[in-house]
Amino acid sequence: MVELVPTICPYCSCGCGFYLVVKDGRIVGEEPWKAHPLNEGANCIKGRRAFKFLYREDRLKKPLIREGGRLREASWAEALDLAAERLKEFKGNSFGLIASGRGTNEDCYILQKFARVVMKTNNIDYCARFCHSTTVAGLLPSVGSGVMQTSITDLELADCFILFGVNVKETFPLISRRILRARRRGAKVIAVDPRRTPTARYLADIHLQLKPGSDVALINGMMKAILEEGKENREFIRARTSGFEGLRDYLASLSWESVEGATGISRELIKEAALLYAGAERGCILYDEGITQHWVGGDNVRNLANLALITGHIGRPGTGVNSMRGQINGEGAGDMGCVNVFYPGFQRVGDETAKRFEELWGVEGLPREPGFTYLDIIGKCRAVYIVGANPMVAAPDINNIRSLLENLDLLIVQDIFLTETAELAHIVFPAATWVEREGTHTWIDRRVQKVEKVIEPPGEAKPDWWITCEIARRMGYGDKFSFSSPEEIFEEIRRAVPQYRGITYARLKKPGGIQWPCPSEDHPGTPTMFTERFNTPDGKGQIQPVEYKPPAEAPDDEYPFYLTTGRLIFHYHTGTMTRRTDDLHNEIPECFVEINPKDAERNGIKEGERVRVETRRGGLELPARVTDEVPEGVLFIPFHFGDKPANLLTNPALDPGARMPEFKVCAARLIKGG
């Protein structure tokens, strides 16, 4: 018997739908779901092959325990008992938990509840620390929330886009499709990126090819041009913002020479782009890791908010300052409270919040103080529980990460494959994935959708929420984790998270889901944020001047190149799934470094020749790709390859507020011959 079962793609956070073809309990293919409102039957190259990694032979099927320096198979009872017994030794600040943007809302909610209720700590974090923690740091003081402000389906309403540090044609192809539709109706596109990406090459009307790390200087230049030409939205500024005068005075003090020197872009091109955006009826900013993954990432995002606020391009469909989250539940994991400073629903850690959750959960002694962030969890805790994350590829300065993980007293890893991180664990739990359990995810535009269980997980693999509940039960908290289904967990989520209160499993049967905030069951959801007021104390957008600061590590005589990193269309994050999908892996089977033709000629390097790229943290031998996609003086390495991890080289310098590492800029040198 053959069935067509609707589901949602497990890759990026667009939330595209398709049908899985299921025969005798096994997925054998995919078919378009044309009625799904987000992608209307279209899927990207990863989405069209989304199920293939499920059947790899190296899927984890049984728990593993380290014994005599090696991992051996164990029963669930043995592994769970051991985990529970060992974890009792590490409560409070000696324990930390790293969650995943790929888990369901239900999984993530249970994980943060486990950290707080059982382990008595706010030491919990997830992958947003490495992609959009600076979004929260930048937008929270400006507009009161770090979420995407418009709806994917409303992007076509915009008549000018600024794509700031986001290569949508490769990383969000179905959003690129929306932009192309708007472009056919006359919309203009401005791409901001040090590389001449496919987005800049084929989608943009203007490419602002800035020097790496000069984002604040460029945005200041754009706002300076807008004010000099009198193109600011004075009525919006008067009615809905505060602090404009300080920004105006600061920008007047900047010289165009300083802007041009910092960015490498002429004032004429900056003015052309700025006035195009300011003059639009609906201007839309989309941004991603190209501006967030910096030690000044919070400044970058805060300045983007300034740009939108002075032009009035915020609070209407198709406008806003919109973060592009890369993982299936990158938004939802934060909503559920997998953050060191927020309980579920972005309720800030503190005495009053702890009291509310003590009443909800029927417990005492919940932690009141902010916990450690991702890198501090690895560096300061003695026991770490990692669920669906792979810091041995994703974290900066990987040699140091390896040393820290190897020296933990206890490392528990829960995943679908024996990842580079799981290989170092003392206990490994095999997890069910995506369509092997039911649950909800929250996609890029705050859209909650439900995914049904389609097939059984392999071997003895279990859902993440079940595993964590079983550990809690063995540690004496069975009454607080006595859930029998994801729907039971979701009902508690509705009580814990005000934004989700009106969302139910029954309502999520409709294709396209519901966008939070949804305060009641008769509420339709909220496609557009900030239509009347911002989530700030006075309801106004807070404008604040942002001073340009150069990268933490600049090229010099010893390391004369900028090194930057990024994604490819065929691969996804740490490659755990796509590198186990032959159709995708075979397209780009190994890591490489992009080098500008003039730099290659100066160094005597030819296409395909192996070279060595070194930074102050290590070196990699890679084949050279000689291309004008990178400017002179810049090297680019994709970060998907665990055997040649770009993050072996990247700088662990941190944004002081958001604790975001500076992935996107560091100094490097190039050695011919590898």
C-alpha cells in the first residue's frame, strides 16, 4: 500500500511543505504539495531529497556507553540509569545543557525544564548563540523583540529589498523565489556582501561589496545620505520613535572619507542604494549570519533597526528588519526558553519569573540568575548534556573546543548519528528525527506548524523528549515529567508561553500553521509585528547612534588576508544530514578555499591546486577555487565539512553582550603547496 503523507521540510526555517511517498512503512519518495501556502509545490535541492539521510546505515540505533576508552552498545535501562546517577553529582553551575534548533518545540521545552527543575541551573543555550544571539541583543533595545517582523507570504509586497549578509539564492531558495516575483513587478534589490555571491550576481540591482566587518560604517553612510537628502520619514519619526536627534547629530559629524575608507565603497554608490531604499513605498531588510556573526554583531543589527526606523519601513506587511534563521526550529527553541537569560516565552530570568514558573510547575528553588552561554557551558561546566548540536564543527577555535570536551567529567550526547561531538561522549543516546515522532516547530516568521509521525525510528532510537523525561524520572522528578505524548507537552507550553496560548494541535491541522502571537483560540495569528506600537516600555522605536568598530583581528604582514566563512546550496550547517545524502554530497564532496584570481596569480596558485590556509589558531590543507566571487585580499571557506572544519581557523572573540563569536572575519595567510 502506497500513501502520500504531508510533512514540512527538515532543513532551513522557511517551513516548506511536501508529500512523502510511503510504501509498507518506508519512505520511498517525495511529491509536491501544491496547496501549501509557503512554497506552493516548489522545493529547493535539499528539500527534494529531504528523507534520504534517514536510511543511512550509520544511524544511531542503540545507546552507547564509553568503557575502556571505547563506546560500546548498551540497553536503555543501563544507559539511562548511568546518566541519571552521574548527573546527580553535577547540579547547579557544574552542569550545562546545549539544545538544538532542529528539535521540536516539545523537545526543547522539556530540555529547558529539565535544566531548571532537575539540575537547578539556567546554564542552557542552543545554536542561536552562533547565529542570532546578536539579533536579540540588537533588536530588543530598539523595538522590543528579536523576531522576524513580517510574513514570508507578504515579502512580495515589498518594492525594495536590502539583503544584508544573506545569500538567499543558496541558503533560502524559496524566499529568493518570493523576491524574484516582487522583482518582476518592479521591486529593486540591494545585496550587501563582501563576496559576489549568486544572490549579488543574479538577483541584485546594486551590490555593495563592503570590506569584511565594516557593516556599521556602511549603514551609517546610508543613513547619512538619507538625512543629507531630506528623505527620512519625518512623520514616522515624530509619531513612533525616540532618540532621533542624537543620531542626526552623530551622522552629521561623520566624514564621507571615513565611511569610504572603512567600507571600500564609493559615496556615490552608497547614496544610490540608500535613496532607493528610503524612497520605496515598502522597504524590506532581510539579514543573516553575514552581519550577525561578528564581535560587533549586536551593533550591526541595532544599526539596521535605526535605518528602518528613520525611513518608516517597519510595522507594515512586507517591511521590517527580518532575521533569517537557518534551522528548522531556530525560532521555536528560543520561544521555549532554551536560553540562559529567558524562561519560555522570553520571560526574563529573575525572581518574579522564577516564582511564576514555580507555581506553574509545582516546584521550589528555580534558578534566579542568568546562566552560562554556549562556549562558557563547555569551558566552565564539569558535566555537559548536548542534544542535536555539534560544537566540534560549529564552534570557533575547534582545537580548543576538543580539549575542553575531552576534559569534561561527563559528556552526554543525544543525536541521530555519531557526530564529531558524539565520538567524544561518555554516554550517547540515539534520537528519533523529524518524521519519526510528532511535534511542532516554529519557522522563520513565527509560524507554528505540526509535523506528524510518518515512520518508526530505526532500531531502538527514541524521541528527544522521551529520553530526557526518562532521565528526570530516574532522578526523582517523574511527577514533573510524566508526559505520555507531545500533545500533553504542548498543552503545558500553551500555559507557559503567552504567545502560544491560542494555538492547539487541532488548529494546526490547517496547512500553513499559525503565526504567534496568538493570545486566544479565536485569534487568527499575527502576520505582521509592530503595526501600532513596539514592544518597548514607551511603545516607541528606540534610535541610538552606533559607532563603527573594526574587526577584532585585522590582516597584517604575517596574516595578510581576510578569512570569511559561509554556506553552500548543497549542504546544511555541520553536514550531518546533507553529507549523508549522496545526491547532495556528490555535488560538492570536499571543502575548498575561494581565492581571487589576482591573489592566486601573485602566489602562483592554480585552480584545484592544494594550498594551506593558516590563522593564529590552526591550519587546513584545501583545494583552491580561483574565482572573482571573492575580492582581492579575501579568502572564503564553507563551514559544512567536519573533516576540514572552517571553524578550526575562526576567531573566538565574542560580542560583549550577545557572546557571539567572530566567525565572519579573521586574519589568515595562504601557503602554496599545502
